[in-house]
Amino acid sequence: MKKTLLLFLSFYTILGFGQESDSLKVRSDFNYKSLIAPTALIGAGTLLLHSDLNSRLQTDVTSFFGNDFHEPMDNIFPLVPIAQIYAVKYLGFQPKNNFRQQTINLAVANTATLILITALKHSVKEERPDASDELSFPSGHAAIAFTNATLLFYEYKESNIWYASSGFLFAAATGVFRVANDRHFTSDVLTGSGIGLVSGILVSHFNPFQSLQFGKNKKSTALVFPQIGSQIGFGMLVNLE
């Protein structure tokens, strides 16, 4: 697990050194206090792993929602913040970045999150509460949901703090439903949420590949969409005009 986390941090270090010189001032102003919350979530999730408290929490949640509870919206909620980011032209809020940079940020953050989550799942091999496989820890759904919610927050927090924060409601609901659906333990959701927050915070700060263009005419567009279901994936639609 330590090697996987090191690779994750190295990924963002490469992004940082790969930026244009005019972004150095922005990086020097990075507020490390923003990493306190995600670090606490990851730490709490890691401590809960394999603990009696983790099992008791699972039993309590299952009892509260019922053994037959099944809510498929946990496959939709992680994607809602992406739609919110792209919906700006219909709502009138001023984003931090243009459409191209928004797409790049979504692609980089979600890709990094998926790579780390997948590596950890196959390293830890924690059995799911429903015993369907050994890919429980950490929660990929929660990680993707909080990655996108964080990108939404930093994209619009200066324009409308309420709209910017709304993605966290869908992210939190995702985590609750993953536990209620008996697909994840609380430890899985907490750790996945923390990883998603870190990914979203760092990408929002670095704004990677700012000089990247999708086409020579600079009019090409793209749409990023993580694919979440029984398997977690990642896709992109590119329109080259």
C-alpha cells in the first residue's frame, strides 16, 4: 500500500514540474491545510479496516436500511458533479477555467483516482460485505464521487459557493448508499472519499497541461465521463471539428 501511495504522490509531482513557468507562483501559494480533511478521512478509514467497530457499523447500517435494500443511484450520483461543471452556460455562473481545462482536469483527476483505487483494491484484497469479491477497500464509487465534487467546488467556489458545494451532497449520498447496499464497509468509503478529495484538490491547484490543445484549429471539444457500474472505467468523447 505504501508503494501505491508513493506512486500516486509521484504522479502529481510530475504534473507540478511539468507546468509552465507562469504557474510557479500559484503552486507556491498552495495551502496545505486543504489536505487536512482528506488525510483525516484516509487515516480514519485505514484504522477502521479489519476492526470490530467497522463490522458493527456495517451491521447497524444494514439493520437501519433493511437487508433487502438496493439503491442503484449510487452508480449515478458520482457523475452528477461532472454534469454540473459542464452546465455552466445554462446557469450563468462564472467558472474558474474554460471548457478545455475543465475537461483536462476531469480526465487527469479521475484517471489518477482510478489508477490508485484499482492498485489498492488488488493490493489489500478486502472481501466485500456481501462476499461477492475481494475488491472492497477502498470504495471506487466514493473516490470518483468526491473527486468530481471537489473539482466542481474549486471550479465555482468564487462564483457561487452554494452551487460549488452541492456536489458534496451527491458524493456523501454515494458513500451512504454503498454501505447500505452492502457493497462496502465504512472504512472503504472513508478512505475512498479522502483519496477523491486529494485528487480533486491537487488537480484543481495544478491545472495540468494548460497548453494542451485537442486540435490544430483549437475548436475541438471533449466530454469526460467515468463509467461506474459493476466495473469502474473511464471514457472520453472527442469532437474534432
